[in-house]
Amino acid sequence: MTARPEDPPPRPPGAHADLLRRHRAVLPAWLALNYDQPIELTHGRGRHVWDAEGRRYLDFFGGILTTMTAHALPEVTRAVSEQVGRIAHTSTLYLSRPMVELAERIARLSGIPDARVFFTTSGTEANDTALLLATAARGSQQVLAMRNSYHGRSFSTVGVTGNRDWSPTGASPLHTLFVHGGVRSRGPFAHLTDERFVEACVADLTDLLGQAHGRVAALIAEPIQGVGGFTSPPDGLYAAFREVLDRHGVLWISDEVQTGWGRTGDHFWGWQAHAGSGPPDLLTFAKGIGNGMAVGGVVGRAEIMNCLDANSISTFGGSPVTMAAALANLGYLIDHDLQRNARRVGGLLIERLRAATAGLDLVREVRGRGLMIGVELVRPGSQEPHPRAASAVLEAAREGGLLIGKGGGHHGSVLRVAPPLTLTVAEADEGAAILEAALRATAADPSVRADAEGNHAS
């Protein structure tokens, strides 16, 4: 593929190492970076990106599920350019046509009756806002969250994150009770059938609510846990939860930051996998809707969204530029039925990966829906998570020209595969082949096997 005039020329070898040195000199040590030798991505097109030294990669992670449609999608690029040429910023103190138009579309798509929409700049801020609204509406700081969950990096969202690798403090403005059910294939209920699993989790929820001191404001839950390793409960769990929650007047917040907009293929929203539950009281979104622009938000029933009795604004939420980008991106997604593409190509990719990993004792499970796929790695001969192997596969895949992610609770042993929703069958096959080669090379690596055997023996 020939370079366009706006594509930056490759930098000389060693450019990544020099930038890493400067990065470490001015940015905090806890800011995570992928790879032993981190790379700078300078430009992208479609499902491919290029690094600063000129190497091309097939992108199966999309900036953490954020480049939802494609890199440099012309429709989004044009919308951003035209809006910047008119006016780049006003704030919510002024009427904004792009913000109202996007809110109208999202309110209709949400399935929530008489919905109101508030825009933020991130998923963290969206979840923070939803927690503020729920606790204000219910007059309680007690909330429920799922074990193994991740909801953001702010003070309040860290407090409802049930994943110790991403929860750096036990202090919180909220009193959080953690519920079983987000992980189907591990934990004390893993051996049960789906029906019994749901019954056990409902019993756990009922017991927790019976022990709560006073009223509980809300349950916040990801339909598929993202950072937790693309884990999910059986379909219908949250419908069963909803019956209990409704009896106690507890609101349901569906965190759709990673599952929204058709990525799972089967549904436009993750909550729709839980038939009978009806729409959530509050739904949060971010990441993919902006296709790289900073857009997040919360949509909910009017009586909850309107419950605050103080003034508020958003300086950057609902920016004309980000709203224009999101409108163009959402229009492209719907016009091209990318949810259907996620179901079709994602289904092929999952089956390809399952076939490729059959017989590999390093791989415990390939799971997921649509273009949201997790590959869980374990120490051969055991069920113990193998984070070192996951890191090794991440490195080997990059060497092969494929970018993926990594997560999985406090173990970090799950490979996260989430390409843009325009992924083609040929690209799915190419990425699966690279990932298979990376997995097989890692499985055969004596140092990785020695590490597994040593840890298993200990």
C-alpha cells in the first residue's frame, strides 16, 4: 500500500527507545505500556496501523476497543474537519445542534423509555456520572458491583472495580458489596449447569441485600467483562437479578463502554442478551462511539437523569467536534450493518481460533461473542492462570505483525481480541494464523514451559 502525503515518514531505528526514555522521564511509573520494547503508532488505515519505524500491523485491539469502525474512516475524518473549520468548542452553556441530534439517536437506540442523555469525555466519567445519579436518586451510597469487574480509574469507579490489579486503593466514597456471576467458568459456581449457576448467583445477591444496612442504590455491571478477560454470565442472569433488584428498589446500571454498538454481534447492547430484564435504568457508553474521539455518556430514564438539585455543566462533554465525529461514525455503523458483520466475521474468527488451539495445553478456553474474543492461557497440566505465557504471546504476535490486548482479572492471562467492526474474512484468517503461530511458538518455548513447571511444582 503506497504512502499518502500526510503519512509521516519512518523514523530511524532506535526511535522507540528514545521516546520511551523521554516517556519515563516525565510520565508516572504506573502508566501501563504494552511490550518489553513499547512502540509508537503514527498512523492507521482501515484495520492496519504503522509504527514510528515504518512497520505495519493488523490491529486486533483498536486502541482498547475504541477504533470501532476503521482507522481514518473518511466519513468521520470529513465530519471532524468540517466541524473544526466552523467552530471547535462552545461548552454545554450554549445550545448545540450536533449534541442534540446525537442524543436523539442514542435515546431511541437505547430502548429506555423517555430517555435523557448526558455526554462525557470517557467511560470512567460516564460511570462516575451514573453512580452519582443513582446514589442521589436513591439517597444511599451503598452499591452492588460484580467480582472481577472494571469500571474506570476515578475515585468512585475504582471503588466499584472488583479487580485488584486495577484498584489501587481501598478508600472510596461508596460502600460496595461485590456479587458473584460475572465469570462463568471459574469460581465456586463454575461446576454448575447454567440454570443452577443463575440460581446460585441470585441466592448470593439476595443474601447480600439481606445483609445491607439500609437501602442500596444500584447494581453496576458489565454484560461482558472487558478488562476482566471477556468473561460473561449465562444469558438471562441479569434478568433474574432484575427481579430481585426491583423488589428492593435497586437500580440497574449497565456498563456498555465495551459491549455497546453491536460489537457482540448478537445484540446492539450487551444487556439485550438477558431476555426478560427489559432495559436498564441507566446505561453508560464510550470508547467505540467516537471512533477515537473522546466521547462517553450516560442515558437513562428521565426521573433519574433529572434528579440532581444543583446546577451542572460539562466543559468538554458534548463538544461540537466529538459530537460530529460520533454522528458520522454511528451513521456509518448502522448504514453498513456492522453489527451483522461482527456476528458473521466474529463467529468465523472464534471458530478458527478454537480449531487452531485444539490440543494446545496452554489454552484453557476460547470464548466471546462477535468481535469480542478472549483466549485464556493456563500452565500446562493445570487450571492455573499463566500470565507470563500471555505476555510472551503478546510479544510474538507483535513480531508477526498483529496487535492484540491482554487482561483477565488479577492474573493477566487472557488474550483480548477485538478488531474494528469492518474486519474482513481475509483479515480474520490472517490474524488467526498469526495468533496461532504465536501461541504455538510460546507453547514450545522451553523457558515458558520451565516457568510453568516450576510454578506448578511449587
